[in-house]
Amino acid sequence: MSANPQWDISRALGVAKLFHLVCGVRDACVTPFLTLYLRQLGLAAPWVGILMGTKHLIAAFWGPFCAFLAKSYQKRRVLLMGSLLGSVGASMVMVLVPPLHEGPGYRSCNASDRATPTAPPLGAAGTVTVPSAQPASSHAAGAPSPAGESRTGMVDPAGFMKAPAGTVHVLAGGPPGYTRTTSPALHPVTAGVKATPGEGAFNSGRTVLPLLAGGPANLSAAQGNARGLDLSLEGLHWTFLLSLGSLVFWELLTAPLEQVADDSLYEYLDFVDATDRYRSLWIWRPLGMSAGVCGVTALVGQLECVLMTNGPRGVLHFYGYSLVGTLALVVSVSFPVPICRRREPSYKTIKALSLVGGAPQLIVLALTVFLVGAATSAVQNFLFWHMEDHGSSELVMGFSVALGSLGEILLHPFKTTLLRKLSRVGTVGLGLGCLAAQLLYYSFLWSWWSVLPAQILNAISSGALWWAVKASVEDLATPGTARSLGAMFQGHISGGGCSLGSVVGGFVVMSFSLAVLYQACCVVLLLWLALFLSIQPRLPQEQKINYSKLLVMEASDTSDSEQGTERDWLVKAMREEDSE
């Protein structure tokens, strides 16, 4: 091994803190609002679910694979900077995706009169939401409209009449102000023909065409409208395919960043036996997320009317992402990457996988993490839709995300006490229960602010639950496999659950409603919680050796007799461990 370079630990930790902080701000610009932007493009819940499921799947498997290649070929800094630079450009590709509906009046700068150019919501069994037959106005000229009517009593650019607020029931998962019909969807050309559920989803960009009676002129008009509807369907296909291609390209470039940075920093500190300081760095990313998510929403609210972009309002989030990503690229030039590395076996991931298959505790824990990932995806993908339907602004949405992250940070000093008092199994059970309670609460939201109290539970449903999972994984892992096993749980298993949950969740929202999705996730988590707690006592318990206690017992045993030798617990324990 060549001579060691100068190892400046304080400087390396300072750069790492700044890097994680900036990356947290960068992710906060777009990640929480991505599904909201896809909704503004006109995509319905099933297609948004497919897009997000693809994104989670790429992150779960492509990121670790790239990190392995970068470590094998000593190209970590190249991949780190290339990922940041590529994600800046790839995020701008998303801005180029054309919305499904656009036209005059696409944007309104009046805060009380913002039309959301989204597709109409979908009801049960593929039924679509259609405009209700409302008179144009019942107010005298110049008379003020009732509260909220200026927001919804209008025709949006897609051609859907928005009903006055408070007079109709708003479907969870649909744009604010759209009325809902309980009748099946009509075929766009022939009235009375019911659309299938799959067709109803693609018809989300269409309006219901009434059957015109009498005369060639009316027939010609109907045929012309039908051609227009076919073009609308073609536009939906193009919007979805372009969004899918852009999102896949973007995620392929972004996914390797976090794991490459974490592995590089950990090995850098491990080389000088300073890994104890690595654990304190996690706080900087959620701090950056909390600051960034509030800052970007406040900035977008101020600049959206000044810049007057032609696309949906969400494009400003991508501009912020690119700007902060450029700053992260500058910081990454000084990010600590080890030059001299210790030779380690390359089969750790395979060994970690074999551990999961051979330990019942790890199998149960893996199923728990998978279900938690699936349920969490339902919150991440569609909670902002739910809040938007109740009149929430993006600033309130951002504050709700910050509240959850800050709750986890504030609870962290009590982590050791919590795990000791409740045990790891009890903490996992508490986290599952809190997540189920959150989902049930979300299904009954009644106002834009009502989501905020439930966000405080994120400290337990996300923070404490993952603390217990990581502690259990470290306890059950064999020497040298703890990090690989932890990465598998947090990456592959949780990411796979998020992917499946996103796809299934989108179709549940289409077929039923968002409230039903949250209630179904709540029931599944509660059933698994009961099963999880009931089978834990029946699982074989690993007996870990307390070497410090055994050494004390050895020191107190001064007998040189054969009986004293038999009481040498340390020797017996070491023999048993070697024989396994």
C-alpha cells in the first residue's frame, strides 16, 4: 500500500455536513411535490402510481449496483460528480413534457382563483367525474361571490365546469371543485354505453359527448368532437410515455448518489478508526429537507406570477432543484473519498441475503419493512392530492413535511431510552401502530390544516421504527455484514415495497377513492401488527455472548481446580461459538 495521504478528519466532516445539508435542500425542491406535478400534467392516479413505482424500483436496485461498480473500479468521485451533473440536466427534461390540457387562461395569478389543469377524478369501477349542469351565475353583476366560488365556479382550460365550493362532494384524489356523478361513465361517442374500468382511466382526459339528435350538421359536429376526443386520448398516451422516459432517465442518474456518498465517507472514517463520528451526520439531510421544503414553497408562491411560465406551476420546483444541485456539485469536489482502501470480500451482499433466508427473525423483519414501504408510498404519493382537494396551498404542504422531519430530529436524543424501555420488538410494534393511526386519520381529513397534527407521529412511525429495525439488523448480523444487511433492508426491501405499493395504490384510488386506500393500508398494518407480536415469542432467540460480563466472572474465579476450570464461562462460550 502506498503512503497514506494527509487525513484531515475535521475538514472531511465539515464538508460532509455541508454536502448532506445541500442535498437535503435539493431533494426538498422536487421529491415531495413530484406526484403533484404529475397531476398538474393531467395524469390520473394509476399512471402516477406506475411512474412512482418505476422510480422506486430503479432506486432500489440500480443505485447499489452502481455503487458496487464505482468501488470496484475506483471511480467514486467520478460517479458522484457525474450523478449530480446529470441529475441537473435530467430534471430539466421533465419540464419539457407537455401537459395534457393547456390553453388560454392556463394560469391565474389571483391567489383565490387558481385553476388546476388536471384530469377529472375517477370514481368506482372506472366511472369518471363529469361537470354538473349548473347555471352560469345567480348573482347580480358586480356582486361578490360566496366564499370559495371564485376558486371553483368557472370552466377550466380542459373544458370541465367547476362547481361552487360547498355545494357538492369533492372526491378524494380529484381536483378541487369537480363534481362527482354516481352513474357509470358514458361512452364518449354513444350515450348509454358503459366504459370499462381500464377505458375509464384513459378517458380521464375526455369530456362526455352528449348524443346529438337530428340533422347531418349535428352528426358532422358529433364526428368532429369524436375526432377531438381521440386526439385527447393520444395526448394522454404521449404525456404518460414522455413522463415515464424522463423519469427513468432522471432516476438512473440520481439513484447512485446517496449510497456512493455514504460508502465513501464511511470508509474514509473507517481508515482512521473514526466511524463513531459517522453516526452523527444523519441529522444534516433532514435539516436540509426541512429548510428546503419550506423555502422552496414560499419562493414558488412569490415567483410564480412574476415569471409567468407557460407550463404547470410545478416547473419552478425543477428550476430550484437544478440551482441547488449545481451548488451540491461544487461541494462534491471536496467531498472525502478514500484513496487507499482496505481489501474486503466482494460477496457481502450475497452473504447478507443468505442471512435473511436462514434467520426467522430477519424474515419477519423483512416482511415488516416491505409492508411499511408499501404503506408509506401511499402517503408520499397521494397525501398532497388529498390536501389540495381540501384547499391546501403548497406552503402548508411543505410545512407538513418539515414538521415530520423535525419531530424525528427532536425525538432522537431519546432513542437509547426508547429502545431500552420498549425493546426493539416493542418499538417496531409502536411504529406500526402509529403508522396505521396516521393512515386512518388521513382518510378522514376535513380541512387543509387538519393534516398537521398527524405529522408529529412521523417521529415514531418513521424515526423510531427505523431505529429499531437497524438495531435489530445489527444485532442479528454476523461480523462484517451489518452495513450490507442494513443497506439491503433500507434499499432493496423497503424500495420494493414502495414500488409495489405505488402501483397498487394508484389503481385502488381509481377504482375506489383515496380514503379507501388509506383505510385498507391501515387494516393491513393492524393485521400484520397482531401477527408480528403473536409470533415473536415463538421465534428462536439468538443468545448473544456478553463478553464484558464473562470477563468479570473470570477475574473473580481464582480457583485452579478442575471445578474452577469447568466454571470458566468464557472458554466454554468461545468453544460453543467456534463449533457453530
